[in-house]
Amino acid sequence: MASSPFTEQRPALPLRPFARLLLTIAAALLIVTVVGCMVGSDYRPPAMKLPTHWDGNDQQIKQAENQEDKIDLATWWQSFDDPILNQLVAQALSSNLDEKIALARIREERAYLVISRAGLFPTVGTYGSYTRQRYSANTPFGFFPQVLPRDENIYEAGFDTSWELDVFGGIRRGVEASKADLAASIENARDVRVMLLAEAARDYVTVRALERRIQIAKANLHDQNDSLKLAQARFEQGFAPELDVFQARSLLETTQAQVPELESELAQTVHRIGVLLGREPDALQAELSDTAPIPGIADPDAIAVRIPAALPSDLLRRRPDIRAAEREIAAATARVGVATADLYPKFSIVGTAGLESISPGDFFFGTSRMWQVGPSMTWPIFEGGRIRAYIEVRNAQEEQSLLTYRKTVLIALAEVEDALVAYAKERTRHQALAASAEDFKRSQLLALDRYEEGYDTYLDVLEAQRSLYAAQDSLAQSDQQLIDDLIAIYKALGGGWQTDPQTRSAKAAINLPPVAVARVALPPVESARGGSTGGTFFQ
């Protein structure tokens, strides 16, 4: 084969004409993509009619509105001024497995957001290949072996690119959905934290309450054992029947039977706290072995007036589960647009540039250059109703999200009202139980004195001791319930979270819209959407 002239054997130059053409087309198409129509409806936050105040407030809670020293909902547990509780909360926030799972989900959704955004940009790849082929003698190429050799090598290398133009906004709607999903995952992580802190505090209060109940049982065992000795002495002296001895021993044994049950419940609660902190069940056995009072019970009135005075409208901005439900509506609305975009044609630009040669010696010379670029279009014509059915699926999911949001708000309002009412009524009950325990204590002492002097039967002593133990145990349980109800208020108000380093960057990236708080009725499903931002094209 004759050699080519020297002018044809110069090294391959940069593909400047192709690059300029590709950049020009890319710039034009980028403008088309940015200003193109976005099918589907823009999201508008739902509005609900909310009460103007809480009906469950008692007088002490209402006084909180005039208190300068109000509780910070983000760190409400610090109001109990219990160092061990603060330590448990710190460990729970750093090692609880449920929260770690929730944070891992945030990273997952953040990655999905990057994946969805990638669809807005062109994809560029490189390729290279070597092929040896032989033409059949029974083809046109095989008839002219002197002109075209039947055996040849083909060397190829280069770049290819493709870019789907988001003319109708399907990809951008997908990015909107991914942003909302990421925001919902952040709120779900905060909701996990709210529940975690409330559960840790309640379990700790339960530990202290059980320790108190065990102390009460053992103190009553001591008094009942003294009464048994007294009944035995009077029986031996002939001043009392043997029935008094049996009754005294029966009461003592009944009280003794309560202690193992309380100790078992105490051990199980300690184990539960250990698991809650991501540790072995018995890891906190030594740390919680020293008895301590129930946090906050020494002066419940002081804590009562420090309950934060939040309005019902504040709940929409504070409760993570409500915030997550609102973001799920936004994601569902955006996915309606993604599905709707499948009804319209899809435009793409594809291009290839590289080197191609049948000889390795000529591969890097200018004569081996090749390139091609051009647009493409696909438009589904008949899908058997699949696309429109999928749009209906997304519409139904949007309606479900709206109804779930409304239900979540109503449940949140009920939880706050229930917690306020329960706390107010338990305070009244606690005061009555405290007075009752004092009266039964005096009654027991008086009954013992009268029995020892022979004025009363042992039945009076028995009844007094049984009533005293029941009253003291009920008071200890009321102590626990009073603090549990207070914790329930903090939990119902969405206390326990603030913007932290693990979620701050995600929140900045997704540019969360504010949650609307309008005092109007919940709109129908259609009104949760706004008009298209892409003009009137294809409306």
C-alpha cells in the first residue's frame, strides 16, 4: 500500500472544532433546561385550624407565662438538676443504636439527593477497544481481496457523552422529592432523639421510684416485725389470743412477698437503660446501685411553674414528627410531577470523539480523528395506560401524605392536652396521698399504743399497718407518675432537640421552606399544590 503524504501523517491535534461545537450546543441546551417548563404542581404547605390555647392547663402551669426562668425545651432534663440523669442522657445521645440508625438514614438520603441531582448534568465516559476481524469471501468485501484485505485490525479510543435535557422538569421534580426526603429523614432522626430522651428519663425515674418503694417495704417490714414480737409477747403473757400472732405474721409475710417483685422490676429497668444506652444490660448495675431520690420530686411546685408556655401553633414548628410529615407531603407532590413528565417527549444530546485506525502506527495521527454529535428524541405513544396509572398512584400517595399529616397534627394536639391534664390531676392526687400517708402514720402509732395498753384489739393495729404501707407505696408511685407526666409534657411539646452539627449541613443544603401556620380549615388535596413555575406551556 502506498504511503500517505507527510501532510497526512502529522500528530492528532486537539479536537477544537468539536469542542467549540459541543460547548455551544451545551450552552444553548442548558438555557433550555433552566427555563423549560416544569410539569406538575408546585408544593404549598398545608394549613390547619388550630386552637388558640391549651385547655389542659392548671393554675400552676398558667403561671409559667409570667416566669422569666423558663425551661429550654432543647435541654429540658437539666431542669431536674440531677447529675446522674444528665450523665445518662449524654451517654444515650452518643451511643444509642436507634439514633445511630436514624443518622445513617440521613447519610443515605443525602446520597440519594446527589444521585438525583446528577441527572441534571451530562455524563462523560471514555472507551477503548481492539478488534481483529475477517470478512467472508461471500460478501462484497470478499470479492476484491486485492483492493481490501479480508483480515484487518481496528483500534479505537475516545470519549462519549450524553445529556438528557430536562425540558419538562421531570428530573428537577425528582431533585425536589429527594430534598424533601432528606429533610424528612432529618426530622425523623430528631423525633428518635425526642423519644429517646423521654424514655431514658422515665426509666431513670422508674429506677429511683422502685428504690423508694423497696425502702418503704423494708421499713414497714421492720415495723411489722416489731408488732409480731409484741403480739407474741402478749400471747405468751396471756394478754392476747394466738390469733393476733397469726395475723401479725401473715401481714409480715405478705409484705415480704412484695420485695422480690420490686427488686426484679428494678433489675429489669436497669437492664433496659443499659440497652437504651447501647451497652450490655448489666453495664449500669454498679452506677445505679446507690439509692437517690426521684429527680424533681423534692419540690414539685418549683418545677411545675417552669413548664414552658407554648402555644398550639408552636407545635407545628417544634414537633419533629409533624415537620417530617409535612416534608413527606412535599416529596409526594414532587413525585406527581416526576410521573407526569413521562407523558412528554424526552430530548437528549449525544456525542462521540476519538481516534480510530486499522494500523497501530497511524493511530495517533490526525487522519485517525473521528467525532459525531447530534440530538435524539423519544416519546412514548402507547403504554397500555401504564403512565397515567402511575400518575394516579402518585396522586393517591400525595393524598395519603396529606391525611397522614392532618392525623399527626391532631394526635400531637391530643398528646399535649392529655399530658397537661394528667399532670394537673396527678398534682392534686399527690397532695391528697401525701396527707393520707401522714394520717395513717399517726394512726398506726396510736393503734400500737392502744393495743399495748389493752384498749384495742390487734385487728386495729393490723388494719392501721396495712393501710400505712398501702398509702406510702401509693405516694411513691404518685411521685413517679407526677414526674412521668411532666416528662410527657416535654415530649409532647417536642422537647429534646436542637440543630446540631450532624444535621446542620444537611439543612443548609436542602434550603427547607418555612412551615405555614394558618388558622383556616384543611384544604382539599388539590389545593396543596400551586401553579406551575414553567409558564403556560402544556398546561
